[in-house]
Amino acid sequence: MTAHALVVEDDPDLQNLLRSVMTNAGFEVAVSSTRAEALAAVQDREPELITLDLNLPDGDGLTLCRELRQVTDAYVIILTARSESNVVLLGLESGADDYLRKPFSTLELNARVNALLRRPRVLETAGRSSTGGVLAHGDLVMDTDRRTIEVGGSELGLTKLEYDLLAALAARPEQLVSREELMIELWGASWRDRHLVDVHVANLRRKMRPAGSRVQILTVRGLGYRLHEPAS
């Protein structure tokens, strides 16, 4: 089955460039120039990958990213020419998986896309319980076949990357997992922005706390993270 990609970009030249890159990567590509078109295309195409410009004629790309996260778990790569120091942080907090600053090279974009699509699904090779595709740690129950995580019977609304990050920690509970290990597992050996890990961990914590999970993602200062279940 052909994978679908959605290019959200209002610049015609960049539209053509991104369409060419995604087509060469094996995607069937749809292009949207506005927020409204993008939301409609996601419902129609169900893309596996979205490239998202932050400056759109009918709305802010950060708002659109949050809206997309309500309806799709597609990988989202933000492409931005904005120079504000916090724009990347805001994009990741809005649900994006990765980012590139404009102007960018097509080789780098290809590398980022391939890194996302090739990420190992860590729990598929981790130890499983007697129920087969289900792994439990504390009140977290992970169905590795359906790629869902529940707390108290309610499913957490995680992105693909958030699932893989939590799965990477759950595969070795109570053990320190360094930022470098997580970077390699989730983004590949060529990508070294450790800040990405910190932002996505913060996003996970914000989703786990309201769900009432007792399991915590602890920071081991200067080293990495550890999935911990407090004693009763």
C-alpha cells in the first residue's frame, strides 16, 4: 500500500520542491496551501507524514499543529523561516516530531524523513507478558500490537513519537536511559539535538498526570531519564 504525505505550504516553489522530495521518497503526495485545506486533506488522505509551514494565509501553523494532533498521529516535521528563539520549542510542544529551519537542503530533509520512518518499534522486541502483545508497568498497560497505552482503562492520546519514547523507557523500567540512547533509538544516529528528547518527555508528563498515572518519568540530572513506579 502506498504511503501518503501531506505538504502544508503556501509558497508555490517550495510546494514543488517538497512534492518532488516526497514523491522520490515513495509517497503519494497531497499539497495544501491553507489551514482549512490541510484539515480537510488529513481527514481525506490519512497521511503518514506531514510537513508543516508555520506561516499560513488563514492561520498560525502552531495552532494548526495542535489541531492536527486531535485528528491524526502522523509524523509532523515543521519547516520554518521564523527566527524567534522559542519557535522550535513551541512547535514541539504543539505536537511536532521534528523541525527544519529554512532554507534547508533536500538531503537533510530526506535524512529526517527516513529517520522518522525507520525508527525501531522498541517494544516489538522487548520482553512481553504472558498475554502476548501486552506489557504492563504499574498502571500503564501497553498493547504493542495496537500501539496503544492505557491508564486505568483509558487510552492516552499519544503521538507515534510519544508512544515510542514511552515504550523505550518501559522496555527497561527503573533503569537509567540516557538522552543519547533515546536520540539514537528515536531519531537515528545522525541527529544530535538532545533538546528534542526533553521537550517530548515534558509533553508525555503533561498527558500522564491528568490521566492519574502513578508511574513517573524521572529526570536523572545531566544523564537521562528513568521510568519509575513509586512504592505504595
